[in-house]
Amino acid sequence: MASSPSGGYSGGSSSLHNSSPGSEEDHQHHVMDQKKRKRMVSNRESARRSRMKKQQHLDGLIAQIDQLNKENNQIRTSVEITTQHYLNIEAENAIIRAQVEELSNRLQSLNEIIDYINSPCNYIFDEVVDQDTLFNDCGFMMDPWNFVPVNQPIMASADMLMY
């Protein structure tokens, strides 16, 4: 697009001359068209950049969703493993509590038997067995009903603890 030496626009058309009265209007119209085209090109470029920026943001959000889903799955797996571990330990604790209760009951029963045997008001042994047969050669008190040493230590075995 060239301008004529007089400042007018020569658009390649032979009908436009510098001396014509509408040439100033044509020039202004042409300048407006140029500005309009420039603005349209600038708007298109801006819209293209905006779409690219929006697409990049969307791609970033999708990548973030994927990463958060992976982390969520890892946390969910960790929680499931921890929950299973907790349930296993809780079950073991319940077994141990039951064993402690059973052993406490046994100990209480044995202590009651020992207290009964050692009580001064126990006249059954005097009536059933005389004092000479109440103790064996090692000095342990004998049970008069089956002559088993009463003061023998009680040995616990693993079989006793399994239910």
C-alpha cells in the first residue's frame, strides 16, 4: 500500500486521483479499515493465546487430578493396611485378655485351695489321715485323697494358652 506524493492513497485503482473531492474520505476510510483489520488480527491473536493458556491450565489441572488420585489411592491402601493391622492386633489382644482372665481365675482357684489347705480350722485332714502320712519324704504336704504332692510347682505349657 503506497501513498502518492501528495499524501493521498493510491490503491491501484485508476478512478482514485488526488484531485478528486472524495479522496480524503477514501483515505480515512482506508485508515479505519487498516485499524479495524489490525484490531481483528490482534484480537484473534489474543484469543489464540487465551485459548492456549486455557488449554495449558486445563492440562495442568488434569495432571494434578491424576497425581491426587494416585496419592489418594496410596493413602487408601495405607489406611486399609493399617486398619487390617489394627484389627489383627485387636484380635490378638482379645485372645490375650481372655488368657489373662482364665489364668487369673486359675490362680485365684489355686490360691483358694492353698488357703483352705493351710487354714488352721481344716479338720478334714486330721480325720482322714494322720499327721505322719500327711507329709512325704521331701517334706511336701500330700493330698489325702490321691496322695499327690500339693506344694509342687505348677508348670504352664503352650497348650494351656491356646484356646
